[in-house]
Amino acid sequence: MKNLIVVTGATGTVGSEVVRKLSEKGAHIRACVHSAAKADKIRGAGAEIAEMDYTNTDSIEKTLRGADKLFLLTPFHPDMVDMSRRLVDAAKRTGISRIVKLSVMGADAEPGISAGRWHREAENMIIDSGIPYTLLRPNFFMQNLANFFGSYIRQGSLHLPCADGKTSFVDARDIAAVAAEALAKEGFEYRNSTINKPCP
């Protein structure tokens, strides 16, 4: 069934918002979860729920079969490069026509940090696959700031070991909105997009 969008990481901070944004656009969505028992966060969005094992090629291929587009989000894990490889290889075999990958800001930095290098390896796999793609490289999520440092913020101050350094934070809902546009519309192919505008 074409015009079907597979969303991996569908219960996460960004993935669940991508499901919601695509649902608002009337898209047909297959939301990938590690366990259907943990899919309550996205059940109301009208998406088809699919259990998928990132370490199992057959599970991945079954999940992608019949789909047209893929939102690629892997767990932050030392094996994420291998997970990405399995997803991209399965995307080629099943005829996926577009991949939108959630990467990180600074993925192209040299030498960079381990997390950035993992994402860059995954980006290169997608580029080399020949499948039209959009790479999203957001900065630190505003939601993570609130979750990790909320008690400090409520006290009126936030102290981090970065001297006078300045950075922006981005709302995961804004990242999801960009991802949904790139999946639902034409014109975003073969693009790398850094998303670092702070939410108002």
C-alpha cells in the first residue's frame, strides 16, 4: 500500500509528535514500537501500530513492506549504526521512495563526538543508498532541558559547565512539524537541515 509512512521511534519525544503531526495531515501511518503494550501514547492518533525489532532484519523488512516513506529514528545506543544499516538496506529492498532521518546538530563536525559520528555514518548510508532523503539536525531539545533541569529552572537559575557559552534549544514539536512536512510534501529531498531556533 503506497502513501504509507513508517515512523520509527514512534513513542519517543520526537517520534510521537511526528505521528501526531502526520495524523493531523490525514496521512496513513505505520507507527513502529518495541512493544505494542507501550503504545498508549500514540493510540489516539489513528496510526497502525507495528512491533519492530531493530536487531532483526526480517522484522524490519516486514514493517517496511508496502510503505512509501520512512521516518528513521533509532535508539541512542552504541549499536545505532548497525540498526540504521538494517533499516536503510531494508528500505532499498522494499522500495521506500523517501527517508527523513532525525540526526543531530554537528553530525558533520570533524572529528566530532561519538554520537555525532554515529549519526554521520547513518547519514552517509542513506546518501549512498540512492533513496531521496532529508536529514534533520536539531540542537538540544527544549523538552530535555525541562526534564533534566526543571528543578533548577523553577528556582530561577540554571548552572552548567560551559562558561559564557551560548546555545539555543529547540522544541521537539517544531522538529516533528518539519519532519511531517518533509514526509508529506515534495521539495525537501536531498537536503540537510539544521534546526536550532529556540522556541518562543
